[in-house]
Amino acid sequence: MNVSVDIRQVVKRYGTVTALHGVSMAIGENEFFTLLGPSGCGKTTLLRCIAGFEDVSGGEIRLHGQNIAALEPNHRPVNTVFQQYALFPHMTVRDNVAFGLKMKGMGLAERNARAGKMLEMVHLSAFADRLPAQLSGGQQQRVALARALAPEPKVLLLDEPLSALDLKLRQAMRVELKQLQETTGITFIFVTHDQEEALTMSDRIAVMSQGHVQQIGTARDIYEAPVNRFVADFIGETNLLPVTVESVAQGVAAVTLPGGHRITCAAAGMAPGPHHVSIRPERLSIVPTGGDLDVVVERVVYLGSDLQLLTRLDSGAALHLRMQNSARGQVPAPGTRIGLQLEEGAARLLAD
Amino acid sequence: MAGFAPKTGAEGTGYTRIVGPLLLPTWAMIGIFLVLPVALMAVYSFLTKEFRGGVIWDFTTAAYDQFFVTRGLFGDEPAAIEWTYIGIFWRSIWQAGVATLVCLIVGFPTAWFIATRPPASRQLWLFLITIPYWVNLLIRTVSLKFLIRDNGPLNESLMGLGLIDGPLPLVNTNLAVQLGLFYSYLPFMVLPIYAAVERYNFALSEAAADLYASRWVTLREIVLPVVRPGIIAGCILVFVPSLGAFLAPDLLGGAKTFMIGSLIEEQFKGSQGNWPFGAACAMILMTLVMIVLIAYARQQSRAEGG
Ligand SMILES: Nc1ncnc2c1ncn2[C@@H]1O[C@H](COP(=O)(O)OP(=O)(O)OP(=O)(O)O)[C@@H](O)[C@H]1O
Ligand SMILES: [Mg+2]
């Protein structure tokens, strides 16, 4: 992997508040890289450090090997799609898109031609002569995208660009953005707090929390092999159960679940003692009672294509699971007792 | 300036029918304090002057004739353009224009500075700006004259420091008048620009920098166009009263700096006055100002796409 943006131990303090505590990540060329985390975890701060709107308090950011700390924002080959778009209200859509090209010294005819092409790409050719205020939110978002892409930056920073759109438009834009990234070959650093967005679009995801990077990996990595409780809990739905690790031998741990049920999990360098396991709800299936994992159904929640069953172990620990909403399966009524079975490898032992 | 009120639908329906009577005090105010005085002035400008001030009710265009036309000292030469008053008008426009420019150059950074302070301290800065205006304009202007006269504190301290040998002749110069106008009207520039800058979305400046614009280019291409309504409002609020000002030119300037305001003032003072001529001057001044404002409003509504 050719590294495009190399973030090394970046610290950012605002007075007494520390927004980033030594964040490191290496983002590859042509990568769709997502920063994912709850509100206030420092995603925007990190983007602003890369764009140059904030000076880092410690560490360094390298762009293609060059430390860019001394470069003003207008000298960084990086463009941003702002969360609130920040379109220039007094310029037409075309002039907005052509602004970066004009600043780079491109002639009028050439830059208008290029702006026209960009607008075509985001399906807004018919709106070139309008002012931003005369567009809908989704259209403004696409203008912001076209404006940031027009100067062909090496890296495009996107700060929750889809958050203001309704669900349908958001889903359509996800596909368009991904295609755009693939055809242009530009490195995308995409900020979101919507995990579904992150999982569907990203090559890799950095999960952040409170100014720390928790885990970096592909969507599959962080969904199926979360390294800690925060990641397991934040990404998707999961059951976090307190367990006891009895023994560890050759990377395999013998684990006792709250009901006394014993399973084995992959364990990388973990000591015996109290821990947590994460079990995804879709990896539990219903079997006849009498096994070790018998539960009482408390509620059945209708989710459309799926049903969610909220159940409780005899020990009092809650477990929820999913079943497909098909005519074939019998839906257990609340109050009934059912048995559960864990899929092979479904329980993931967590470090903390 | 454009778009004060939403366009209402059919006359006298719903909203307007209820609000109509409530607007009566407004219309009365406009009638008594705006329409009536202007109408009165217009009428007076067409009357004949009485020698000890006042008017005779004989309709004539003599006042306007006096303003624009000369027939020589004894009135026996062929009619020609009278340049004296046009010259005074021209000089006044020039003075007011310079005062407006100076207020803008000082007022914009001031407004910018205040608008970019933390919200809590903005109120304090605005308050500080307005403190001098608690004092009557006449007293402030006279004080300014004391400050800059030959043996005033400014010249004394400059001479005391050995920076100059003799006093700087400031009183009775254009510079002194400029200083007076600047000092009188600066807040009228600062406040509307402040209001515009406070609403300015600084993410726009970041977006411009992100798209390779330098600070200077960002100011020129983004900031100034976006806060333009505030700048225009400030310029109008300074230019119009500067044009008709008479305190600063009277007290700080001399015969060389005679401005429209003083010319009009003189026509209504004592037995030397000429009320119809003063009224005519005021009408001409008002027409000039109206033309400028209407031209601006037209251009503005065209720029906004109607
Ligand atoms: N200018 C600032 N001054 C002081 N603290 C700040 C400033 N900007 C951000 N912070 C703090 O830094 C932390 C990270 O903020 P940041 O905006 O990066 O969060 P975020 O991950 O983008 O959140 P969101 O999803 O809500 O946009 C927050 O605790 C925030 O309060
Ligand atoms: Mg943010």
C-alpha cells in the first residue's frame, strides 16, 4: 500500500480540552477511509488538522511523505466537503464549482468547461446558473462535492456530507460517492457517525472514541473481530455477556457463560479471569429446550424483514437475537421457554 | 435595501384588513414628520423672499434661477450658468465622499474586530464605541476644535516632544472638517457592518482557503461581497448626513470649506437670510440624494434577480 496521508501521534488540545490523544493512522492512495465514532470523539478535529484549519499540538501529518505542518490551508492539495456545505451564497453553482480552478489560475473558458463536466457528473447540469439558495439540500450537497472535486485534489475530506439528507437520498448518494471515488481514484477520508454508512462504503474504517483510535480495519474486521467492548458495542448490535475464562491453552480459551454453559473461543494472549464476550444476535438460532442455553422470551419486536427477540437467561442476563420474518418459522410467544444455539465461532472474547 | 416586506396578495384580505387600522399611527407619523415638512419646503422654494426673513406669497422660480443662472453682477448681462452654488455642492459631495471612505477604511476593521470577539465581550465593545455619543454633537465638535487649535493639547504636546517647531495649522482646513465628519459619523459605519459581519459564516472563508484562495483574495472575492449590504448601509448612513452637515464645517472649517449644510443654514439665519433660496437648496440636495438611493436600489434588485 502506498501511503497517502500518514497521521503520526497527532495530539490536539483546545485550552484544557484534549480533543485528540495521540492519534495514528496510515491512509493508502485511492482508499475510501472512514472515521467513525460517536459525537464529540474528535472526527471533525482530525479532518480540520489535515485540511490545515487547526494546528496540531503534537505529532505530525505527512502527505505523500512530506510533513505539511508549515503549509497554510490554501497550499495543501486537499479539498473539503463541509458538513454544512459552505457554498458561496453570492455565486452561481457554476462559479462555485469553478472557484478552486480560478484560484489555481485556470482561464475562464477552460474552467467553465471543467465545471460543466463536474456538474454533469453530479447530475446538476440544469442548475448551473442558479444560486445555492435556490437548490434543495441534496442538490447543495452535490454542488459541494463537485466544487471540492473540480481541482482534482490528491485527498478529499468529507465531513458527514450525507447527514442532512433524507434516508432515500442518503442511500442513493452512498452508491454515487463510492462510484465517484472508484472512478476518480482520489483518496477519500470520510467522516460519519452512522455505522451503516461506514460499513457499506469504506475500504477501511477507523473507529474512534474520546480522542483515541480504538480499532482500524475493514468493515468485516471491525464487525466480526472487534478488539474491545467499545467497538463491539458501537458497531452493529451485539450481546455483551460477562464471562469467566477458566483456562487458556494454545490460543483457545475455555469460557463459562452466565448460565454455566461452557464454550471455547479464540483468545489472543488473554489471562484467565472475568472477561466479556460479544455475540451478534443474528448468530444465535432457536433450538428445542433442554440444552444449556435455555431462555425465556420477553418480547418480540417487529422490524419489517426481521423479528427481534428479547430474551433472558435464568441467570438474569439479557440476550437478544434476530430471526427472519418468514411464514415458515414459528414465532415464539412472549413468556415461552426456548433453547438457543451459538453458531460456531459466534462468541468473540474481548480484551476489555 | 430590497425586500423589506413579503409581497402581500390581494388588497384588503385577511391579514391586511386586520392590520390596516393598526398602521394608522405609522401613517400619521409619516404624514406629519415626513410628507408635510417636505411639501412645505417645496412650496416655500417657489415663494418670494421677504427682506427681514420670511416669505411673501407670490409664486416664482426666482430661487432656482438664483441657484443655476447668473446675469452678471447688475443683472444686465446675458444669462449664463452660475457656478458658485454648483461648486459648493460639488465640494460638499466630495467632502462627504472622502468622509465616507475614511469611515469605511477605519470602520470595517473595527466592526470586524468586534464581530470576531467572543460573544460576551462584543456587547462591551459596542458599548464603548457609543460612549462618546452620549455627549451632544455641538459640544463634541467644539471640544475637537479646542484639541486641534494652535495652542491646544495636540500641538502643545507635539511641540513639547520636539516633533514640530511651530503649531500645525489644523483649524479652518479641510482636514479639520474631515476629522469632524469622521468623528461624528463613524458609529453609523461601524454598526451596520458589525451586524453583517456577525452574521457572516466563517466556514465560507475556510472553504475559500481550502480551494486555494489566499487571505487577500478571500477578503475580496468572498467576505466583501457577502457583507456588502452592511457596507452599503453604512456608507449611506455616513454619506447622507455628512453631505448636509453644518456643525463640523462651521466650527472647524473656514470660508474655504463652505459646505451645503452651512449654505442652507445661513439662508434661515437672521435678516440676511433668504428662505425660498434655502428651501430650493434643500430640495436640490434632497433630489440628488434620492437619485443616488434609487439608482442603488434598482441595481440591487436587478443583482438579486428581481
Ligand atoms: N474550538 C474548540 N474549542 C474547544 N473545544 C473544542 C473545539 N472544537 C472541538 N472541541 C472539542 O473537541 C472534541 C472533539 O470535537 P469534534 O468536533 O472533533 O467532534 P466530532 O467527532 O466531529 O463530533 P460530531 O460527530 O458531533 O461532529 C469535543 O469534545 C469538542 O467539544
Ligand atoms: Mg463533527
